[in-house]
Amino acid sequence: AFRTRLNFDSSFYGKDRLRVRVQTGTIPRWDRATGTTMARLGHDASNDADVELNDVYYRFPIGKFRGWVGTNALDIDNIFDVGNPFLASSGSGALSRFIRRNPLLFRGPEGIGAGAEYKFWDDVFVVRGLYLADNGNSPDLGEGLFNGSYSTGGQLSIYPTDSLDISFTYLFSHFTADDVNTSSSNGSRVASDPFFDAPTNRDSYGITGDWR
């Protein structure tokens, strides 16, 4: 079994980044063998070795402002600070998908949309916001950028020292009836679809802190 990723990073003026990633792999999703998504690995890639476009997004700074625009795989964790950086990476972080980052705060409908952050008071305080949808390129009824499942929220992060950070995060996620997954493929079937294929809203609040 394997997973291979190739990142193609481009810059137009030295500080921005246009990322295009292709991926292929055969690492199985163990939920299909065990019957529970709680068995998933943080680095699974079960696409039968087919090559797929895995990331397409643009990140650009303007002074203390930084923006993101994505058309494929722009995720919540690309914009929000998820906390412990040693667990978050799918390549070198936690083996468990659940442990990589809080699935209620930092996962949800995502992929297409935009985000922004602004730093102030010598970069001690950082404010972030985002709006992301998972079917933003589909014109079908009940899908699309604003009619389908989406996530939106904000985060305030405080960095008083180089070794300490605290973040306050709020995320609202809306799931359409045919796209309910409130545990973001990290919990049981009941946790993922508590109202049995009914449109579902999820409000998530969290405080995270890290000291190194």
C-alpha cells in the first residue's frame, strides 16, 4: 500500500502561493472493513492508484492581512489554527484520523470557498474567518456554493509568547439531507447522522491551547 503526493507551488510576487497537488494511493479505508469510521487512518488514500487533483488553492498576504481562495480541497485547517502542529500533518502526524485535529471544530463541509486572517498588536492577536462548501461547483438543486452543505465560522488566536498559543473558535456547519456527516467521518453512524437523513445544522464552540 502507498500514498504519493506531488505539490506544485508557484508564486507571483514572492510571498503568495498557488498550490496545485496531485495524489495517488492504495492505502485502504479501514472503516469499510470494520464498519466504523473510528478505524480510519490519518493518511488513508483508497483511490485504487488513480491520479487525482487533490489541492487547488491560492494564498496571498497584503500587509497584516492574508487571504485564501480555493477551488478544490481548501480545508478548514488550511485557514484556522488547529493547535498542536505535531499531530495535524497527514504525512508525519497522528496515525488516527480522529487525533489529528478536533473533528467538530476543524472538519466539516469544505473544499471550495474563501478565508481570511488579520494580525494586529505586533501579531499577538489574529482574527480568522471562512466560508467553505463541498459542492460549490455543482449547479444542482440543493447543492452549489450557497444552496448545499457548507461551513462558516471565525477564530480568535492569541500568541503571547513564541511557545504559548490560545484559540477561541466557532464553526457553523450545514448538512443537506443527502450529505449529513456531523462527525466528519470520525464517529459512529449515529454520531454522523443523528436525525436519519434530515437536513442538519451543527454549532461547534471550542477553546484550544498549546504550550511548548
